[in-house]
Amino acid sequence: MEYDERLALFRQTRLNPFDRGEEEDGPQGDKTPPQHEARPEVFPGTRTHGSDRTMDLGLAEDHFSRPVGSFVASDIEQLKLAIEECKKLILELPEHSERQKDNVVKLIHLRLKLQELKDPEEDEPNLRVLLEHRFSKEKSKSVKQTCDKCSTIIWGLIQTWYTCTGCYYRCHSKCMNLITKPCVRSKVSHQSEYELSICPEIGLDRQDYRCAECRAQISLRGVPSEARQCDYTGQYYCSTCHWNDTAVIPARVIHNWEFESRKVCRSSMRYLALMMSRPVLRLKEINPLLFNFVEELVEIRKLRQDILLMKPYFITCKEAMEARLLLQLQDRQHFVENDDMYSLQDLIDISTGRLSCSLTEIHTTFAKHIKLDCERCQAKGFVCELCKEGDILFPFDSHTSVCHDCSAVFHRDCYFDNSTTCPRCARMTERKQDEEELDVKES
């Protein structure tokens, strides 16, 4: 690590004693917003760049080398005093001097040592259940993670940490008993509905100037803590519960066809991520006018309707079942169940053109099997009974019309130009009447 980076790291930690896991008392307003990315990993060394002499760290590595489990409170107190002295010395030394460089590295070493004493290695269970979270012990040693509870860096090299397998909530082992947020996945399971009002703000005064989640005091002036609005819920949160994450807002997509990411709180970010692929949006009921302004939606709806008409061919065709053709839509299972339910991911893919390309390709594959590759499926085609001319017709052909009563298929021009009833329906009605008359004669 270069000297300038180490010095910048020291200044940040000096301004924010809550970072790096150092627990010092101070006003809530002194907390800086949590960082999304961890700072570069510090690997302890004994030499500085451009210097061959060994650095004097002040406290030797074996200064506290007692047997495991024998650390006492005085060890931590001595380290805290040494850290304070080192911080004062760095501020007093000339800028960019060799002694200041040595002391910056020394401070980093002392902080790592203090963190190791506060969170020693110990046997932790691999799975813990808390507030519907299912926490799994992490084996990764990456330090580029942030604890969702205390908003400080997770030092994977020396700290035990857990991740919820449901909502991916991450936290230190020592923070587990302080968690108050239930697992977001349980909310998804019990309440699979979006907030469909655009940023339904109720006002900070209605929240009693407190965070909507942890109830910490907040204000627009940042004293004692900055109030941050979540564009999804419309409520205000503190910097611990709102990290300025961004997400696409469903209400803005449905009402304005707007896909710009907006700032949301941590819980909303997780909820939206888990709901992304769930087909819970019935556009025809929520905003039917959207189909008048977005041509891509009309195209996708027609492709989905055609696929639903192809489905009966596949579920009765042995070759199609062996080829597992319908599994091409396994990521969008709702496409073979209905034509009016959409997920937020569907709408995002429609706006980028990705869904139109993939669905058109699948539609072509399905039609090729029915009309060209499979003789059994070809035999299930129709001949237009109105003109009795032309090729075999299928209900998903673009130039056909389908009788809503008997599902017979005709040329579109023939069906609309002919004012009589469907020939097939007429035959079925006549046959039914003959059967009823026969039953009367026999009785």
C-alpha cells in the first residue's frame, strides 16, 4: 500500500472512529455514511517502500503472546492507549516524512491487533436461525464486505461472519444478537405485492423525526443524523438503514414506463431484488392504457398468446415431451400459464429489447416443430371450411381467426366476411338436436 493511501486511510478512520470496528463513544451525528465497497486490504509488512530499514512498530508482535483464551481487559486498554498515542504522533509529525509513514503503518497494525482481540477465533455453529433469517457461516476470507447491522467492514481474515441464505443479510458473529430486522424473504412469501403509488411520502413530521425502521432520530439538516428518503416506500431512514442503494421502482415503470434507478433503503433494495422475477403485475388491470403507448408490449402479448395456443400440441406430443421444448421457457414459467401477468424483470427486458428477441426465437422453434418437423402435430391442423382452399391452418398463424365456441380455425378474411355462424358450431348444434329427438322417440 502506498504512503498516500495509508495516510488517507488514517485520516478517514480518525474522522470516523466507528469504522474499522473500533468502538468508541461519540455522538450519533459523527457517524459517516456506510461505505459500499471496502477499502484496500492491508497486509502487514515490516518495511516501507523506498526504505530498507526495519520498522519499529512500537508494540512487538509477541508483546501479547499469551496462550489462546488468556487475554485480559488490560491488553485491550493498552492497545487503545497505544493507538491514541500513535494518532497524536502522526498529526504532530511533518507531512510526508519517513517517521509519519512509519507511524501510519504502525497505526494500521495496532488497529488490526485490537480487532483481533475483540473478535477472537472461536467455534461458531455453521447455521443459525434468527427472526426468520437462516444464517450460514461464511468461509470466504474476503474483506470486501460490510456488516448490515453495524455498518463497518467485515474483516474476513480475522472475523467470523454470517450471510442469510434467504435475503443475503450479512453481519458479524458478534452482531447477531443485536439484529432487529426480520428476513425480507418472509415478507415476499406473505406479501407478494408491490407498492404501486409513486413515492408515497407521508412527511418527516408524521414519522416523529425518526427513522422508519430503527426509530433513530433524524432530520433534513443532518443533526443528529441525516434523513434519507426511500423512493419506493416514500419514508425517511437514517444512514444505517439507508445506504443510498439504487433500484428500479415498479410504480414508475407501470405508470410512466420509466426505468431510471432511484435511491432506496436497504430493506426495500432486498425486497425489490427478491421480487424481481415474480409475475405479480397484471398490466391490463393496473394500467391498460400502457399497451396504447408501448408497441413492444403489444408484440410480447401476441407472442405469449401464440405460445399458449401451441401448448396443447406439446403436452399431447411424445416427440415434444422428449425434446422438452417447453423447458425453453423455464425461467419464465408464467408465459405458459397466462398472457397477462408480468414480472418487473419482464418489463425491464422488454424496454431493452432483450425479451422480444429471445421470445421470437422460441416462438419460431415451437412453430417449426408443429408445422414442419412433427407429423402428429401437422395432423391436428385445420382446413378452412368456409373457402375450403389453401394450406393447413393453425390457431397461432397470423392470418387466421379462431371460433371462440368450438376453436375451429378459418382464414381471417373468410371468417370476417362471412356473416353466417361457424360451420362447425352449426354441425354440432344440429347433431345435438338429432340426439335429443332420438331420445324422445325411444322414451
